Amino acid sequence: MTVRVLLADDQPLIRSGLRVLIDGTGDLRVVGEAATGTEAVRLTRDERPDVVVMDIRMPVMDGIEATRHIQAGPDPARVLMLTTFDDDDYVYAALRAGASGFLVKDMALDDILGAIRVVAGGDALIAPSVTRRLIEQFVAPPPAPPAVPRRSSAGITDREREVLTLVGRGRSNAEIATDLHISPATAKAHVARLFTKLDARDRVHLVIIAYEMGLVLAP
């Protein structure tokens, strides 16, 4: 199955470079390009892409507002933010708007292609440097914290605990499968069960839970 991708970036050079990269694969195809957030919303409605690769700073309507409009539609596409700016305010705003991933443009090209596939498959993905800062925000002690008990890992199996630990380290389902010598389908099934058992909203929430359980040490 070919993943349909829409590119939204106000720089033609960035769009053309990504198009060549994406169309050179066998499983991804660019179905449209947008130079503004408004165009991205319209083309998402018209072309029905699986994934929108979205810049943040664009004229007319920025990428965060465009993401909000796309997610409010009847058949929302998955949105992967790809930006030069990894400021925390942008990260939080993008996630609140409904983005499924957040990458910076200095990442390796193969990592960008992999991220598109991960997001298209229904998972969430955040650049490692951004993930570390998010975790620091969540695990940093408040000014006068009350004693908060650590979240219990009771109710999950040893294998699920291993999977959760790897999720907490930022591993994708494919990487978890390789690390644990299991099939990608089995890794995905373990993650799905963790969502249910731990009442997690998304993959970022699973990362936070892994830290709360003490399975991964805070940076």
C-alpha cells in the first residue's frame, strides 16, 4: 500500500527536495504541495493524503493553525511537523493541535522517511532532542512537591514491561521488534495492549508512564 503524502512548506527548495526524496521510495508518494497553511487545509480536503508533512512558520496561516483545522475535519490526515524551530512552545502547541509527530529539519533524510512511515502506521514520533526536553518538563519536581507515589507496573507482563522500557527510550515499533527479536506485528500488539492497560492517550503518554514507573531514568 502506497502512503499518500502532502508537503506543506513555504520554501519551494524544501518542497522539491522532499518530493524527490519521497517519490524515490517504493511505498511513499507526494500527492500535493502547499506553500501556506490555508493551501494545506484545502489540499488535505481535496487530495485526502495519509500524512501531511507540515512546516510551522508559513504565511496566511501557520502550520499549527492548519493542523488544528485539519484535525477538526471529518476525515483528518496524520500530521508530521517538520521544522527548523524546535522551541518548546512550538512543540506543545503542535501536539495540542493534534500533530502525530515533531521533527527538526537537520535530521537524517532516512529518519524523515522512517518518521513518515511511522506516523502513517498510526504511531506518534518526536525527535529525540525534543523528547528529552518534554520528559524533563514532566519529571522535573515542582517547587514544593507533595510525596507522590511511583506508578505501579502491576498488571502488565514482563514482556510488556520490556516493550514499555523501549518505548520510553524513544524506540519505534520496528526498532522494538529488532531489539526483542520479535515480529513487528507482535511489537505493535504489545504496544496496543499497553495503551489499553495503562489508559495511555498516545505514545508520548507511554513515554511519560515509563519514566513514572522508573523503567527509564530521567536525563
